[in-house]
Amino acid sequence: MLKIIRRSRYSEKIDEVVKELKRVGIKVSTHLADRIAYSKDFNPLHLNRLLDYTLPALPDAVAFPENAENVSSIMQIANSYSIPVYVFGGASGVIDGATPYCGGIALSMLSLGKIKIDAERLLVKAGAGVVGGRLEEVLNHKGFTLRHSPQSLYCSTVGGWVATKASGQFSTKYGNIEDILVSLKVVMPDGEIIEAEPLPRRAFIDPNDLFIGSEGIFGIICEATLKIRKIPKKNHKIAFRFDSMDDAVENARKIVQTFKPALLRIFDRLESLKNFNVNGVVMIVMVEGEMADQERDFVLKKVEGEFLGEKPVDDWLEERFNVSDISKFVPLGIIFDTIEVSCSWKNAMEVYRKILKAIRDVDGTLLASCHASHFYEEGLCFYFTFAGVAKNLEEYYREVWKKAMEAALGTASISHHHGIGALRAKWLPKELEGYYLIFRDLKTLFDRRNILNPGKVVDMDCTG
Amino acid sequence: MFSNIKWILQATSSSTLKTKLSLIKEALPKVGKGDDIVRCMLCPNMCLHVCPVFDAERRLTVSPSVKSRLAYFSSGGEDVGDALWRCLPCNACKQACPTDISVNENLIDERNKICELDEEPESVKLAFITHESMIRDLEKKFREKFGEFEKRDGKLLYFPGCRTFEVAEVIRSTIKILDFLEIDFAFRNVLCCGSYLKELGYLRQFREHIRNLKDILGSYEGVVSNCPHCVKVFLKDYGIKAIHISQLIAGKIDRFKVTELSSDDPDKPDKADKLSSATYHDPCILSRDLGIVEEPRKILSELGIKLKEVGYNKKNTYCCGFGGIYPYIDTSMASKISEERRKQLIEASQTILTFCPICKKALDAKDITEVLAELV
């Protein structure tokens, strides 16, 4: 019954590789159950295929390292056989960033699961395989929080956050993962282990910058030291209704160019109706910490919208991790996905309208909506949601992405925080222009045999 | 989302007629097709952070959503080994799931299909044999001497549960308490509720077990047990009245008040003093399935024991690792879970109390019945 779209090119070598891995004490499996478990990420195309017992790819083996030294040994062996290695955290990414299209080894980072809290320096050292929700709970039990809260918190990992340059629901105040990250332990493609001390700042190019958002193509993140903070004791929640997205966005600009609320989101008419049963555009704000009273007063005084109280904020907080709609859509043969981009205030509404129109114009689109989810002094992130139905779902899906990316290029980034993977790789050269070749060169320099996550980000070979 | 008609109409208002027709043609015939296995496998694993089996094994293969994926592929004819049995009845996934899906309960039907074809993995067959031999040993003990316990008759059946016999001090304590409370209770040689048969997927044998036992159990006014598994299965699968011992005690806790007991007998040391503080481990089934969270706390409070709560508590408890069939499938992984849980509990207090014989044994804890028995 099992169907595989792209078969491995390395199946003939795998017995020897597995034998070698076992010889140096690495846990490795070639059992079908493990290979199915590490066959894909959470890209929506894979979900619709699953119903038909179809997988996009299948690794030849799954390796389960327990520490950086194990990862190093695996990379040395993989190099000696020139066999691909695909790095897996929680496999919750949506941009086809981990799917092992070439075959080879799926590297499960989940056993690197240690957590060490340094209350004096307000730091936590976490293994790459630590699941976000677990980390946050462990911190909460001791009165701390990361305040890094992506919607995938409960199923994504620390290594995955860094590798995909993740962003959380409270990023407007506390920053994205790059602002929370202090230092890394990384295994390079040739097996060398490198580690930086967690210092507040240092001169020269920050070594972290080589790996934040690198999506596993430059090295394998094994451990991250992150900033933690005490759980804020005080907060205020406020919601407003506006007649238009334009008004809401302009009011958001006024707020974030004065101070950064912990939470700020704007939902277009369709999402406001769905989430809050409100006709209009809803903005939710949450301020917290020592300055919460003053920040609330500012918001109440300056925001020109209809006051809705705190209920919409509570409703959203209650439902913010509920992604069960996907499980309802897919069995109906409907494909469902999200596209997030960032842009400046100057052309924000142009980007919003252009991308929404591009998605809606594709034949098969059932719905397209948007919310603004992350805010900066200079601009914001728009997060589009679409669902469609078509005889050929893949064709429809790829057309939506093509139109949306073409609409974004030139006025917005092609991604804010979901990453590039295989899905967006073809638009990256246009976005990065001259820098693209530099990154390609770096990839060649770091990974001469192109064995680490081949087919992703800067490599068009062997993709889905 | 489908309940909000206003939203659906607005959402689809801008789609073309062709798209709307596609929706009717492609989607409508599929309404109601996805079951819980499908819904679960389409989730990105939003309960991964609470799954103790994943936490111990650290591989996606045994994570909740992937186990559902494997069950789906298994139903399509693939051999996925024993992954479908690597699960605990803790329902941590259900507690975290917005659509209330219990992965373990979902997997039982697929396990059953495999068992009916006699294609279950060796580890499953071995788990069955291990449990059966434990029951046979107990039956033998009962035949020879009825253990140390006296057979008796009464209105309410005291059914310790097979795993409680592994910690016989809990049975001793419970009998002492039931006598102290002047409960008219029966005690007899019925040992196992059969829940392990259900968990393993031997549903035919489980139904037969129920048939054999239901008449005996049904002849009493109700059943009281130390084992949350037994209570759950009696309520859900047998359809008979059953309560956990904590419920019975909580309703009569006044009788155990330390002041009354100690003032009546000046020679008797006030034993509750020795246990001035402790932490409490909420057994998964007791807290999540039976909703018994406050009763144990009420009992401890009435006894004057200061409760030092552990981070994972009440319905957000953390499994001891030894419930259901998982310890028979992989003892070392079950032990890894219990070690992790014990570490969490010890951070709160060196004294660990619980209300389940399985958790007691796994965590080297004291059952609350033992604390109470010392007082009477």
C-alpha cells in the first residue's frame, strides 16, 4: 500500500553505513516504522498525500545520537560514504525543510534533551532536541519563562527554532529567537564540534549568525543557551474594533513606535469574524511587566478604535495553540496553508492587498485571510491563511505559492519566520540578490560533499 | 470552525463559481470520512511536550501523532512493529488535545486487528505471557492459602486489583481502614479486571473476561478498588458501580482526624506528626479519567499534612511509567519514566504520597491508605 514519491539514491550503500555507525556505538534503525516517522515535515502537501498512503520520501536509516560527539561521528561516517544527512527536530516545520528527498540518513536530534537553568545569569542551556512546550513548563515551575512562544511551541524543538529562525507570539516585546539566543554548540558538516561561551556580546561577526536560520545546511545545532526571564506578575489585556485594516495598522504603528507591547495582533474582517464573531477588524493588545499600567494607559488614550474590553484577548490566548482546523480540512480534500512575509510601514497596505489578491485570484481558492502578528519600529509581519480545493491539489498549491511569492518580491520579504526549505528555495536568489552567491559559496566551503540537508534553501537538486 | 455559518459564507464569498462547484464535487462526498486516527495523524504532534513515552524514548516513532500515522499505514498493510503498543494509558495527549483524542484508546482497535490475524509482534506476545503468569501465580497463592487475607462476604466488594497484590501492604491497610469505617465489605478471590487484555488488543478475550466476571461483581452493591485502572474499566466497560478508595475515604475523613485519634489514646504516638509535609503524585487515570484531584488533597489537609505541590500536578500530572502494558513491552523505558517522575517529586519533598498501587511501586512512594492505616 505504501507509495513513495521520490526514492532514495543511496539504498545500496546503507547496510555498510549502518554497520559502521553501529560499530562506533551509534543507535541506528532501518525499521520501516522509524523510517516512516522521519519521512517528512509538516508541509501541507504531505498531509493530503498521507491519506493515500503516500510519503514524499523515505530515509534509508534513522540515527539517534545522544550527544554532540555522536553527531560528529555520524557526520564523519556520512562524509566517508558521501551519504546525505537530514536533520530532524520535531518535524513541525511547514516549508519542506527536512523531508529526506535524496534518502540517506535521517538524524533525530531528539535525544539531545538536557535542560540546565542558570538562575544567576538568567540563562538556560538546552539540548537541540528539547521540545519547546516542555522547556517552557520546566522554566515556569521555577518561576521563569522564555517568552518565546511560536504556535508550534508544543511540538517544535530548541534546535529547530534556531535553525529556522523562529518567532513567537510575544516577539514584539521580547524579540525573535535571534534576540533570545546567547550561544550555540554546533557540529560542522565535517564533524568538527564548535562551541561559543555564552557572553553578553563580542566584537566581530557573531558566530551565531552563521547558524540562525541556516536550516541545517551549514552545521548541526546541538545545544543552545537562551535568555530567560522571571514570569511577569502583572498584565493588562485590551481589544479594539476598527472599520478597516488600514486604521488598525496605523494605530499599531503608533503603539510600537512608542513602546513594545508583549502581544499585538490585528485580524482582518474574515479572521475577526471567525475568531471573535466581530464584524470589523479586531486588534488585541497585551501589556505586561513593571510598566504595564503606564502602557495600558497609553494604549487606552492613543488608540482610536472601538473598545472591546479584554474578552477577545482571553479568547485568543485560550485558542492560540489550537490547530485542529487542519485535521478537519484535509480529509475533505481541501488544502490549507499559511504564508508569512514582513514589510515596512510605508508599503504595508500595498503588500497586504497585493498578496491577498494574488492568492484569491488563483482558481480553486476557497478562502484567503490575513492577520498581522509581529511588529517592529520599522514595519510588521503579515500572516496569510488560505484554503483551496481542486482536482489537482498540488498544482493549485504551487500556483498559490508562486503568485504570492511573486507579489511579495520587491516589496516584502518572502518569509518572516517559517523559513525557506525546499518550498521557497526558488525565490531566494531574487530576494537575496548578491548575497545568495555568498551563501552558496559558504555552503560549498562548509559542506564540500553537499551531504547536509541537500536540496534545501540554496540547493535545487533532489527536491520534491 | 464549521459551526460558524456566517463565517463560512463570508469566507467563500469571493471564491469563483467553478471553485464552489469543485467544493461540492470534491469535498462534500468526503464529509464524515476522517476518524480520530486520521485527525490525529494530521496534527503536528501538539501533545508531544506532554507524552511520557516520547520523553523516555526520544524518537518521533512513538510520538502521539506519528503512532496514529503508523496505525493508519498498518491498516493499509504495513508492518510497523510494536510501535502501536508503545503507549501508556496516561491520556496526557487527550488532556492536551483540543479535540479530546486519546491516542492509546484510538490504537486499541488497530492492535486488535493485528492480534486477530495472529500477527502481533513477539514483544506483545511476551507481555501477554508475563501478565498471565503473574495472575496464575496469584491464583495459586489464593488456592493454597488465600494469601494472608481472609475471605469474607459483605455488601460492597473490595477488589484490590491484581497489581495491588504486588504491594500487599496497601491491601492490609485498606482492609484495616474499611473495618475502621465499619464498611460491610466482601473480599474474595477475583484478581484482575482484564484491562491489560484490552490494552494489548485482545478484545475477544477481554469481552470473555468481562462475561465471566460481571455476574460475580454485579451481585454486590458496588465495587471499591485501590486501582484506578480497575475503577475506570468497571465503570466504562463493565457498566457497574465502582469507586476508588480515595472517594470512599474522603467522604468519611472526619473519622480520621488526628486530634480525635491521638487524644483518645495517650500511649499511641501521633504518627501524623512524623509526616508533617509531603508531596502528592496524582495518578494519571485517577486525576484525568476519574477526575479525582481534590479528594486526596482534602484527606491530606484534614490529616494536617502540609502538601508541597510538584510542578506537574493534578490533571497536568506526569505518568509513573508503569500503567497499562508499556512496562511489559519495555521495562527499561518504563523505568526511565518513573525515574524522571521521581526526580520531579523529590525536588518538592522527600516524602512521596500517592493513591495508586502501580504508582506507589514505580515511584517508591507511600500510598495514602498506608498513612491512614497507621493512624487507626
